[in-house]
Amino acid sequence: MAINFSFQATSDFAEHTQSCANMIGLKNSDYVREAVREKNERVIADHITMLSRKLSAKHHSFNEAIVNSLQDGVA
């Protein structure tokens, strides 16, 4: 099922978008659809990267705590 998106844009934005779409041989709608798809992919990739860094920091912190507790009992 297709859903229509509608948004307001300045004439400069619309003209620039149309010019870019024409340069690569796409209809305006296809150009905007592709641009939004690429943006969505970047947002998801950035979000996954952020979550991965958070998880890595938690694991690093946990591992340091374990190592420190083991060292306290070894001396």
C-alpha cells in the first residue's frame, strides 16, 4: 500500500531538487524517495553505532571492575 507524503518547500529548494533529479535522470518523486531512503539508512546506521558504543563502554567498565576485584584478592 502506497502512502502519499506532502510537505511545503521553498521555491529554491524545489528548483534545486528538480535540477538535481534532472541531472541524474530521475523524476522528482523518485529523487526525493531515494534521498529519504538514504537518509533513513544513515540514521539507522548512526543509531546502531551509538548503541554499540554504549554497550562497548558498559562491557569495558564491567571488565575493569572484574579485573580490579580479582587483583584485590590476589595480593
